Amino acid sequence: MIKNYTKAARLRTLPLSVSGIIVGSILGNEVYYQNLNSNISFCDFGCPTIIQSPIFWLAILSTIGFQVLSNFANDYGDGIKGTDDNRKGEARMVSSGAISPKQMKRAMIVTTIITLIISLFLIYVSFGKENFEYSILFFGLGIASIAAAIKYTVGNSAYGYSGLGDVFVFLFFGLLSVVGCYFLYTKQINFKIFLPAISIGLLSAAVLNLNNMRDQIEDKKNHKNTLVVKLGSQKAKIYHYALIIGALIAALVYVQFDYYSPKQYFFLVAFIPLVLNIVVVAKNIIHADLDAELKKVALSTFLFAILFGIGQIF
């Protein structure tokens, strides 16, 4: 049974989910040390100081919790609606009968409780008792994240069935993840931080778009009107190119705003497989063949986050 829940958690999606946390934490950590009039970015043992930050690890755990909840809810929602009955790629647990709908709902409740507890610890560590209004704001954002994770495919008004999945992925994986984590460290917002947040958000939307291009035929049959279903194959491809190119432009603009070292361009390495992905998508005819591209784009986003962050460390 544990093996089935592990499959439902879709561990391969976790690197993508923490990409924004990595970028927001590294940028926020740098500003934190600048405010202390210190350029120290490494601890005594040579590791980045971010590794020692409880904010970083609690944010990582919270995000993983939200992602696992989203995956459980997606498995449950699509499973009871029959959307996954003939899906391509790895099998889903509810539709295959490996986990019953009742068991999955229980797993969702447990995951929600655990994630909320971790989030409360994160809020307290970051804001303490002195910034109560910030604590209330971030608690509200945590509740919103849980609601968004569940409502993607669950319920009659599931936004994933009306083409709004891309918007929510951009907002939560990109803007909220990066800007929110940056704020946990700095208690302020710099407009430049929105540029890497846009990059992460667009690349995350590209992963979802690939998923929806792969499942286009079955989604259409089951009235799951994703953006791909609404746009059609050719326009969905153009949209995909725009997402990746837009992510590249946003990252380049950020570096130009605050350029100080060639190492800030390390992140360009991550765009090599992304450019290759554009070529594959352009030539694609059989939708199922895009399944292998999901991992490529997700891991490239994770690599982008790491290389972009490294380039910002003084």
C-alpha cells in the first residue's frame, strides 16, 4: 500500500515544485546578509549559508507537502471522473483501483494537516511574534495554496477542466513560490524579484502544457477543457515556444539589471535541453511521445533554479 501512495505522490514532480523555493531563498538570503552589512554567503565548512537556514528547509517541506497534496487530489479528481481510464504515461492509483477514492480522500486530509503544521512553523520562524500581520497574510496564502491544490481537478468547478490550470501554475509555482520565499527572508519586495519568478512560472507552465498536449485526445473526450484542448495542437505548440523563450528573456533581463559577474549566466546551460525540447515539440505528431519530454523540462527547470542561484552568490 505504501508503494501505491508513493506512486500517487509522483515523486518525479518534486524537483519542479521546489525550484521557486531555491531561487527565492538564495536571492532572499543574499539580501539578508547585505542588510547585516556582510557579504558572507558561505558557512565555516564551505557550504552556502542557505543550507543552514531553517526557513529554507521548512519552505522546502511545505512546498513538497502542497505538491503531494496536489498530486493526490489530481489522482482522486481525475480518477472518479473517469479522465484517467485510458491515459498515457504512468498509471494513476484511483483509476486503476490500487487505491480507493475513500482511501485517497483520507490521504489528502492527512497530507493537508501535516503541511499546515509545517507551514505554521515556517511562518513563526520567519516572522515570530513581531510581524503578526505578515503571519496572517502567509497563513492565508497557505490556505489558498491548499485550496488551489485540491480544486485543480476535484469538484464540479475544478479549474483544471476549464483551461485555468496554466494560470494557477504560473501564480503558485512562479510568483508565490519565488516572491513569497524572498519575502520570508527580507520582509520586503523588490520588483526585480518578479523576473526570475516569471521564469520559474513560465517553465512550470511549460511542463503542464506538455502534460496537456500528451493527454489532449483523452482530455477532450472527457470534457477536460485544458488550454491545449481549447487552442488545438498547433497553437499549443506556439504557446509552448513562447513559455520557454519568455522564461529565458525574463532571466536575462534580471541579470542585466544587476550584472556583476559572468557567472550569472551559468543558468544558460539549463536552456540547452529546453531548446532541444522545442525542436522535439515542433516535430511531434504522436502525442504520447511527449511523455519523455515532461521529465526533461521539469529537471531543466530545477537545473535552471540551481544554476541561477549559484550565479547570484557573491
